[in-house]
Amino acid sequence: MTLQKRLLAVFAHPDDETFGSGSTLARYVDEGVDIIVVCATQGEAGEVEAGSSTTPETLGTVRVAELRAALNVLGVQSLVLLGYRDSGMAGSEDNNNPSALINVPITEVVERLVRVIRKCRPDVVVTMDPSGGYGHPDHIRVAELTTQAFKAAGDFSFTSCNSEEPWSPSKLYYHVFPRSQMVRWFKYIQETYPSSDMAQLDPNTIGVLDEDITTVLDVSHYVDARIQAAEQHRSQRSPFAILPRELTREVLRRDFWIRVEPPWDGGKVETDLFTGL
């Protein structure tokens, strides 16, 4: 009997799961993989989209509900909420909140993630780009925490969290956007929406060099599901909403990853996160 494959995906905020790698989740659900999503914060420091009835006071609760709705569209049934506060963008007042994720002791969060890994026993763990994508402190911290927990979960000496048996997942990946794609995306935004916040960013500092990407997934059959899932995050502005439909579909037809563990040897680019398992 073939054992069911299992994937654990760790994100910082509600909507990261969809805006970043929703097509990957939808693909592996369709292929029968058991997927568990972990979300570190409720996203209460996010901006409220114009026209939304959500208020800053209710935003965290609303965004968790939106997360559940998006996962339902993608077919993911298992969600773990860590419940930390959104740290906000770098330099914002939210950075100073003692409950913000970036201010919680790293050992505390790593221990909780180790507990999740040992309980769920995933084959593959995926998380966010350690650069933060556009430098978000929570994205950076989640990548750091997940990487530490990935290594600690199989360490027999790491026994402080609970009685679960150690478990070593086989592979760890960071989700990334290729620099070439970001340049095209932001060129359109800067030409079409020159006064927007996104237009002020330098695309040459966003994403990773194309040659650093180790794994490219064909997710072209799941673009519609990802767009529909993104629409569930009504309190937030979807990055896809300001792109023309043809560019959106081109951007979303592939998902890009960097394999962290086991270290990449520079061989043939993978087309499946479960290659070799």
C-alpha cells in the first residue's frame, strides 16, 4: 500500500497562502497530497481595502475567516493558527507591539512549529522567501522560524516541547518569485498606476535571480482556482486585480521554489516538490 504524501506549508499572514503559492496547494490537493497550512498571524496590521466594510478593529477576525474561505476553494482542509499579532511593515508602529510576531521569543515559536511537524509528520515543508519578498518583517521571521523548526524536529535532543517522537521531513523549500517576472510585472504597474505604492518599489530588488531557482511547477490547470481563492480575501487588495487578465494568467501558470534541504547540487531543475521521495 502506498502511503499518502504529506506537505506542511507555513505562512505569515492570511492571503500569503493564496497570493504566493495557492496554485501549488491546489495542484497537490488534486494529486491526493495531504496538506496542512500553518498561519502565524491574523494579519490585523494589514491595510483595509477601499469599499470594504471591515474596520481595523475587526480586521484580524475577518482575515482569518477569509483564509478559511480561500483554503476551502483550494481544497485544503487542515489549518493551524498560531495566533500571533501581525508585525506590520518595516518601520511601522506595529513593529513595537510586544505581541507582534517579530517580538515573540524565537525559541517559543520554533518549539510550537516543531510540535506541529512532529505531530503531522510531513514529507515536505514549504515556507516563504527569507528576503521577505518585499522585505516584510513577518515573512522574514517565518522563513527563519520554519527553517530552524525543520532542523530541530528530527533532533532527539530537542525534547522540551512535548512527548511527540522526533520527525525529520525529507525536503524544505522557499517559495520565490523570479526577478525576470517581477521586472515585467512592475513595469506594467509603473506605467499604468504610477502613483500606487507598488509602483514606487524597485523591481530589481524584488524576487530572486532566475538562475537560483531550483524547482519550477507547472500549475497552469489551477490558475482559476487561485484567482477564485484570492477573491475570498476581500479585505485586502489582490496583486492580481491590477494586472490585465492575460498577464495574470501568464504569471500564475508556474510556481517557483528554491530547495533548501537537501542542498541543491546544481543538477536538473525539479518539476515536483516530491521528486526523489
